[in-house]
Amino acid sequence: MDNLIPLILLACVAQVLNSQMQLNPRTITLLRGDTARLICSTAEPWQVMVWILNGGSVLTISAQYGILSNNPNVNAINCSTNQLSSWEFTLNRVQRSYQGQVTCDLQNIQRQTADLFVQERGNVAITGGNVTVLKGEEILFQCLAVGWYPVPSLTWLVNGREVDQSQYNISTEGPVDVDGLYNLTSNLSVQAAESSHVECLASVSALPTPQASSVRLTVVAEVGVENVCDDCAVLIAVTASVSAVLLLLLLSICIVLCYIRRRRAKSSLPEAIRIDESKSGRSSVAEETGGEVNLGYTTEGHSDPRCCLFQ
């Protein structure tokens, strides 16, 4: 590997010598807000290097005095070696309006141009949030990708596995404003077989990792539903049994109470009869005597009740 590095440098030097100058990279793709970096190199003596963006000069460098212009959005660093004169050009916080051509012009020697592409990262979201369905139901997920440039690639994942494109559709709207941004809508149809993690991914080439939105699909299995029904049946049966026992207990209490009342009623009936007879006997005597009764006198040995009267 150590022997390869000098060979690569020699090859680069030879390429620069053959073409008088070299601009790298020749194509650069960035997200809006990133920094663009290009290197212009030559083995030829030069006096003035001009960097041009879409036809307009943005930076001038003198071989003798260095950077001559002052632009806060651009800068250059001298990274020359003994064999090559090289300057790294940086374009800060690139905007969509910067997209186009970046040219390094070595005046009176040569100029070369690189293509600059500026992309826009939008937002992605699955509408509706988490979903709970019965097993076997068909569920429709919708994913919205808003504010992208260019049109992003959009894919679906279920439990980490990419979904076949035949299972979803994609519709594109745009450009929707002066910035030329695009909106996408995608619908995924899923047969609910098991609980799953559903993701929607949107990406453009300059994006290191896709923008993702995810939801949870919870599937209630049919077995679970049957178990719920069985539990309900058990609960109903237990409730009915307890109710029957309570009703039987209440009925038993009522029977016992009625039996006790009847026993009490029977036991008190002779005494009531005796009391009534005694009262009636006394009433008849009182009637015959006119109410004047000698309470100290007994009728024993006398048959005539009139003997009990006071003379």
C-alpha cells in the first residue's frame, strides 16, 4: 500500500501535466445548507485564478498576492505542493439558486467546469399513527413526503423487510412552489397477520440516511377474541351461579321465618282462647250481679251465683 501512494500521486501529476490543469470533483451533489469543496490544480505557472458560479465571478486569487476578493459565502485555501499549485475552493451554505456550474478559470491557460447539484430534504410522515386491528383485516397506511427536491425515492418496510412495489402506489405532486419542491403520497395495503413495525422511507442521493416515519400495527388474533368470549361466558356462568345460591338462601330464610311465625302463632292460640273464656265468664257474672262482685269470695261449694251478692 505504501508503494501505491507515490504511484497515485505521480499519475495525478502526469494527468495534470497532460491537461495543464485539473478540477476535482467534476460533479458534486449536496443538500441545501451544506458546503461545496472543489480543488483546482496546475503544474503550469499562472498569474490569476478566477472562480465562477453560474457565469458570475465569486472569487479571484493572485498567484503572488493570494485572495483578492472578499465574499463571506466563499473562501479558498492554498494546498500547493512542490509539484503542483492547488487551491481548494469552498462555497458555504449552498442554496438551491447555486445549482449549476462552478468554473475554475486559470486565465491565459485553461478553464474547467464542474456540475453542482443542490437537493432539498423534506419531511416524511405516516398519517393516523399506531393502529390496532383484528387478525385477517385489511389495513391501509398512507405516507406523505412533503417538500423534497428532486422527487425522492420512497419505500415501505414491514418488520425491517422491504415491501414489494406491487403492494403500494405512489403519486407525485409538484413542483408546488417557486422553489420547485415536490410532494409525494403513497398508500400501502397490508393484510393483518401479525403485529408489525411499519416504516416509510424517503430519500434523495445527497442524504446519508433516508428520512423515516414509523408506526406500530397491533393485530388482535382470533384466538384472543375467542378467549375473551370464553372469559365472558365464564363470568356470566359464575354470576348466574352466585345469584342462584343467593336466591336459594333468601328463599330458605323466608321459609324458616314463616315456619317460626306459624309455630309462635299455634303456641299462643290456646292461651288466647283461655283468656277469652275467662273474660267472657267474668263478664256474665258481672252482668248478673250488676257489676258488684266480691273479689274475696269463692264460688266453691255454692251453686247459686246470687250467693256472691252483697246483701
